Amino acid sequence: MRYAVAKPHRPSEEQWLAAQQGTRLALERRETVYAGWIWCVADSGAGGWVPEEWVSIAGDTCTLLRDYDALELPVEPGDMVEVEFTESSWAFVQDERGRQGWVPLECLEPLEGAPA
């Protein structure tokens, strides 16, 4: 579904986590305003917020249940994006230039006439 960007989003992390299903990650419980996300760190040192539903947790480690890329997409009001799926108050989107990444749902508004 197509959405218009209503609020800007600027990613905070320069290095982000991207890993394949089955990858074991270190798990850190950090405070976040978005429920359902946990901070994970790969052996390479790359870290990122991962949906808790996408991992199997065992103590202070977890294993990815599917491929994952934590890349956030910078967006500005007026940009248009296609939402591929949503997870825990975030949307994985593709913009008009073909770039993909995560954007908080609170930054997006459905285009008029589009199903909510």
C-alpha cells in the first residue's frame, strides 16, 4: 500500500545489522519507545534493533528465525513510499527511488482512498 511521509525520519545508526536466518547474535535489553524490539549485536560488532518475534532467545543470545536487515530509510514529508510489511509500530518500505528500509509508522499517512 502507498503512503505519504508526514513526518521526517533520520536514522540514528551509521553501522547497522544485516544477517541471515540462523545467525546467532548477542542480545542486549535496552530501553526503547517501541515495544517488541530488542538490541542485537553480530560477531562483526554491527548492532541493530531486531523484532523480538523474529528471533529465538536463549539467555543473552538469540538466533534469527529469518533474514533481517536493520537499515532505516531516511524520509522527508512529501516523499511517497510503498509499505511492504509492518512490524511492531514500524514499516519496511520502498521509496520512489527504489531504496528500502525501516520507517516508524507514526511518520506515514495512507494516501487518500487507499485502504487503511
